[in-house]
Amino acid sequence: MVVADNSWRAQQASTRCRSRSTKGKARATLPSRSSRAWKRRSPKGGLKKDFAVGDADAALRSAAKIVDQTYRLPYLAHACMEPMNCTASFAGREARALGGFQDGLGARMTAAKLAGMPWEKVTLHHTAMGGGFGRAGRPLNYLEEAIEIAKQARPAVT
């Protein structure tokens, strides 16, 4: 975390910080090979079937020619295109938050609850770009951390 009064000081301070994670384990990598191995280990019929049509066994038995081929594609993460981050600050009796959220209104309500103020006193600057694919919806830990940091750096309200 870096708290500064301007971007130059923030950038200079950030070069002296060591990055470390204190919550959860990283899940950024899932190689294609292990993904395919997991699929092969899945029990036959153990997964839910959305639909079933026809009789594949009967069709194969009566086929004049059977072509059996396996096609493989690399594992492609269905993940966010931008980093999950947020900036929050307090000014007087109001709060502001800037970040990418899948549910802007829900993020605003969450920010208000965390800040301990009515939602009307919270301005959410929502960067609607990229793709959250579910991760930018919940959990909002990056918003929660930004609000907590902003509370600690908050100027006294008179």
C-alpha cells in the first residue's frame, strides 16, 4: 500500500515496496497439461448432463466407418483483462471510490456500508471496461481494502 499526496511521490514510494500477498493462495496458473489430466480423471457420468439426444452407441455400431480423433487446445483463462484494484478517499463527510466493478450499484452500496455512511454520500467512479467474468462482482476485497486504507489516511472531519 502506498498513500501519497501526489502521483510522483506515490510512484517513488512504490518502487521501494516489496510486493507480497497476505490473503489466499495465488491461482494465476493452470497449465493446459494439468487441465487435460483433470478432465481425463473425472468419473464417467459423474458430471451433470444438461441434455441427452439420440443413441450414440447404436450409431457407432451401425457406422460404416468410425473416425476417432482427439483435439486439444491450450488452456485459456477466463479471467479479468485488467488488474483488480481500487482507489478510495474521504473528503469531509463524503467518500469516493474509483475502480472496475461488475456491479457498480452493488459496489457503491458495499462502499457505503464499509465507510459507515449513507450511499448518497458515496460517489463511485466506475471504469466500465475490460471483462470481469464474475471476479469483478464478488468478492470485492480490493474495494474493501481501499476503503480501510482510506479510513486510516482520512483527514479529521470538522
